Amino acid sequence: MVKNRSKNEIKRQQILDAATALFTEQGYIATSMMKIASVADVSKQTVYSHFGSKEELFSAAITHKCDSALGLTLASTELAEPRKALLAIGQKFFEMITSKEALAVHKICAFESRSYPELSELFYQAAPQRLLTEMTKLMEQFDQSGVLSIPSAKFAAVQFLNVVKGEAFTRIEFNTKKQLPQSEIDAYIENSVDFFLRGYQVN
């Protein structure tokens, strides 16, 4: 029984990897379940046995990418050390949103939003909304533990995630000629965390 479950997990991962690659390289509309099955080296029936539709698979691929990048960081957060925790989250978050896959999916959703408006909603629910929900919970925990004073956990979560993006994200997103060095990006994220903590420090 354990062996069968392990095989299923392996196949599921193969499908997710293939779907992520095809969605980012070819776009959502041009990617079929048959193509995904072919790249994953499984049958089309196997793809459907794991994911009931292309929409479900797209959402799962995005969710998996976010979990791989931030899941462990959020789960292992030390509430007693908010600076250390937020610095780790900020760095991982920035790495995730500037990854090749994330940037490609962002562009795909924007480009295909007119012909397939549901796509943007799928992406938003699977990534930004899900991450915002988790960050809101974390802000509530910081407040309840007494290490920070946060009247509105959701506002704080939105503020933190958007401040961390900074100038570097915009430059990367638009592929400007001048890109910021990693040392400046790291310094900015650290400065942003300190700025955030000052705003929500316990008086």
C-alpha cells in the first residue's frame, strides 16, 4: 500500500513539473492535458485521475510553486524573533516573485486575461490570495503573542508584502537595462523589515 502511494506521489509530481514548464513556456490556452501527459511521461487518463481539469491542474501547479518557495519558511516561523522571521520570509518571497516561472505566469495571466478572464482569478486565488491569508494569520500571531502591536493583521500583511517588492521587482518585471545588484536588494529588504517593525513596535 505504501509503495503504491509513493508511486502515485511521484507521478503527481511529474505531472506538476510538466504542467508548470508548459504553462510558463507555451501559455495556458496553448497547453493541453495531452501535452502535459506526454511531457510527464504518463497517460492522459493518469493526469485526469490526479487533476480533474486543466483549471485544477493550473491552480495546483501555482500552489505547489508557492509552497515549495515559502511553505517551510512560514511553517517554521519563530514568533519570539519577528525580525529574523520576517527577514527570511521577505527574502524567500522576493526570490519567488522574481523567479522565471512566476514572472512568466504573471505575463501569461495579463496577456490571456481578455480571452480567458477566469485564468487571472485562478492565479490570484492560488498564489496572491493564499499567501495573503497565511501572512495575515502570521500577523495575528505576532499581535497575540505580544511581540508586535498590529491592529489590522490584513493591512499589515499587505503592507509587508508590497514594501518588500520595492524598486528591484519593478526593474526585473519590465526587464530594464539597469538592474540592481543583489547586495542592494538584500540591504533594501533588511531595511524594509526594520521599517515595518518600527511601525508595529509595542509601545
